[in-house]
Amino acid sequence: MKSIKEKMSSQVRFTLTLNATWAVLRDPVLTKLYSRLWKRYVHRCTKILTIGDKPLSLYGYIFKELYREV
């Protein structure tokens, strides 16, 4: 039997993740939780990035995490 991820098209996954990301950013408690995780990510990434690379923004980080789950 196919899993839910296999049944959904990439457009549906993108739309669900986009809506969930904005829902997280509208909720102050979830935003605070994700910003702590994002700050850790940025701290780890700055050691790895080369000149000219930019770490993900808070929105990009939340989107990446939620897209992985959908």
C-alpha cells in the first residue's frame, strides 16, 4: 500500500507546507520555539558556509523542517 507521501503530488505537499509555515509564524509560541532551533542551525551553519553563501532565513528553516514532515 502506498504511503500518504507517495499519494500526494509535489504541488499539494508544497501548498500544505506553505500554509503550515505561515500558521507557525502567526503563532508567537511556535515562532519562539522554531527561532531557538533556527538560531542553533545558523550557529552550526556559519562554520560550514563558504564566502557568499547565506544561511536559511527563519521562514526558510521552518519551511524546510515542515516539508520534510509532510
